[in-house]
Amino acid sequence: MALAEITQGEIKIKFEKPVKGKVSLKELGLTEDSITLENGLLRLVFDMEGIGEHHYFQVPTITIAYKEEVGETHWQVDFNEQTILDKTDHHGHSTVILLDRKKIAELEHHHKNQLVIHAEFPQAVHVLASESFVHLFN
């Protein structure tokens, strides 16, 4: 399905094939313990290189849930090094990111395809892998 790798400052999920439907970060290989953001910065990379033919969900959606209630959080989403979303989310325990499928399809390459999510939290947070989801493909 996918391989998850955590390095200092980055979480990378490499899809081996399109994963249909809504899937949690836990199902993609991450655990609750593995996603503690001491400095409040998140870089989450979805690597879709070489997964073959696929069809994006009508509104690709990413939900990131966290244990703490946090104030204003800045989110930026890049696809193939082009910013496709830049928003500020207000206080709460989760953020829902809705992406424009047409923008992603226009920026898609034959080989390298990376969706990168950057988040700046105002404090340290613990991301809840079992309550955080991605729904990218039909």
C-alpha cells in the first residue's frame, strides 16, 4: 500500500500504488508516538512517484487531527513545487484541507509527483495518526 518514513523534520509516505478511499495515517504506517512536533513544525510528504495510472478523488481531502487545542495554524500545500493552497486555520483539534483536483492534474508529471504539506503550529503538538486521514484517489 504505502511506506512511511520519519526523519528529522519530515514525515514521508511513499505510495506503492493508488490507495482508494479514505485511509488513516495509522493505516499508512504511522503510530501515535511517532508524530510529536516539539517545535510545532510539520512537513508531510506524499510521494506518488511511479504509481501508475490513477484517478484523483473529486475533492482530494486531508484531515490532520491533534491532541492539543491550538490557536491559529498556518498551512501551505505544494504539488510538484507549486503552491496550490495557502491558508490559516483557526483554533481547534483538527484541520481539514480540501484540494483542487484540476490544479493537481495540471501539475502532474509522468514520474515525480510529490504533495507536500507544511504546517506551522503556535506550540508543540501530537498528531493523532488514527484520526488523521487522506482521501486522494477514487
